[in-house]
Amino acid sequence: MQEENVSFSISKDVFYNPNMRLCRSMSSLAVGAIGETLELVDAFTASGIRGIRYAKENKNVKKLTLLDIDRRAIALAKKNLKSSKLKAPKAQTALGNISRLAFELDADFLEIDPFGTPSPYLIDAFRYFNTKKVAYLSATATDVAVLCGGKTAPCQKNYHSKPMNNEFTHETGLRIMIKRIAEVAAEFNMGIRPLVSFSDKHYLKSVIEVRRSADLAYDSMKRLGHVSFCDACGARSQSLFPEKACPRCGAENDYAGLLWLGELHDSVFLKQMSKLNVQRDYADKAEIGHMLSLMENEIGMPPFYYNIHALCKLIHAKSVPTLESVLKSLESRGQKAFRTHFSPICIKTAAPYADVLAAVGAD
């Protein structure tokens, strides 16, 4: 197999998903954008392609450990390390449970990409940072149906939050995952700062800086809250506690939370990722560049977005306006509005809801 400039082997006994190439490329850009030297542990490594790409594409990776509990995965990862010409002391494999090895390995950067939820592994993930003042956690969730409201009970069990299944559910799902990371980080006296976070296909992803400080831990906890949504009129809001009734029409609100109300991305970090993306010849280079530009526009926006098609259906509009016309209409009212990476038919804006409705053609 070939992914970008890395040749590697796969096996019918070891999981490999070619559809995660963009995710691996985005994450590798994040590793490079960090800049400082990293001891990197790729837990749940499987074939090892993710960790190998991180080490091959980024000079700041000084040590790589490919970790897995499956002997067949470790055998394949060793084979792929050898073919990639990565060897000790820069690269090694570790056979064992992520929980047990947390007491044996240190990491500046830990990758956790399990099957389903990362939640059960978060406490052990932070043990890898026991000797660190600053570290980086890269977490992927593939239990999108749980986080995005399709399965409320498992979400409350795994993430200690209520999800919400509506037009901006992928953002609330992502924010619930980040909230859970913030909670566990706080127990280790660490605050969090999401550097880049995104939703794509069947997964949610965030690369997060964690910094040891009781004050920063408390500050992170102050950034948790709820998002409320009215099914009757489409109004939405953010607040510390859920709003039981819609202030616009008086109907009963739905809500999601607790969830992360802070930023999903860091502007300087996204710019550095964009710079690296220009320098690399990725197969998904154009798509990544577009995603990063959309993410920059999301900074400073509310923790939800508007689906233009859903709004037009709600107000019984005779036609659906173009996204560009909606954006221009909001701008003419003095409101900032942007496209979002979450969906090509959605926008982000802090404009009053009345202005949003007017922009899509409500009377």
C-alpha cells in the first residue's frame, strides 16, 4: 500500500481504513505545527501508518512509540517501521494495554483513535503526561451516533452529557467530546486549549494542548455550558444552564450539555497548519486547505450553526436562497457570517435570529 510518500503493508487481521487518509494528513500537519520536539505515542496503532507518517513527515518528532494490545498489529507495525527505515532509538513498538503502559511510557503527544468512544481511555491518557507541564492529546471519536443524539443513554453514560439530534448536531457532538476531555484534564490539574477540531465523514477529531495549572484547569471548567434549541421556531442559544422555554415563541426547548463553549480552534495554529499544507504534496491538499480556511472563520462564532435548507423548510419558503445571498444579506445588516466546515449548506453567525430568518426570506 501507498499513502502519501509512505509505503506500508496491510493485513486482513489488522484494521486499516483508507478513508481516514485526510484525518491522518490533518493530524500530521498539527504535529508539525506544534513545532517543539515531541516524544509521540500512537496508541491503538494497528498497522502503524498514522504514527509512521507523523514521524516521517515531521522533523520535530524525536521519538515514536507504536502501541497496541494485539500481537498481530505489533508484528505488522514492526514490519512497517522497518520498510519505512525508522528504527531505534527514534522508533519502537510496545505490545500491551494502553492502561498498563501508561505507567511505563511518557509522551509529549498521545494519539488515541480507538474503535468507538475515546472516553474510557482518557484517564490513562493523562497518565502519559505525568512528567509533563505541557503536552498534546489527539483524540478521535467514531461513535458519532452516540455523540450526535442518535443514542442518548450511551452518551450520558460515556460522556456524562445529554446530546441533541438536530441540524447542528455534529458541532454539539464534537463539543461534548471536548468537554469530557476538559473534565478529565481538570482532575489532573491541567487546562485545555483546542488547537484544531473537526467533523468529517463518520468521526469527530480534536488536537488539544494540555497545560498543568490548577488555575487553567478551573478556567477550562468555566467554559462548559449548554446549547438550547427550539424545534418549533428554530431559535438557538448558549448559556450556563439550559433554557427550558424558548424566549422567542415560548415553546419547550431541547438542549445539549454539558459541552465545551470555548473555541474549537486556535487561529495562529491553523495558519501554521495552512503554511505546512502548502509545502506538502498531499492527495487531499486542496480539501485540507479549504477546511482550514473555513475553520479560521469559525473562531469567535457561537457554538452552533444554521442549516439554510432546514430553515427554509421551517418557514415554508417557496425557494431556497443560495448560501452566498444569505451571507451577503446578513453582511448588509452589519452582521458577520461565514460558511462552516461542518456542512456545505450551513453558515455560522452571531446575528440575531430575526436577521437570520430575514436573510433566508422569512416575511
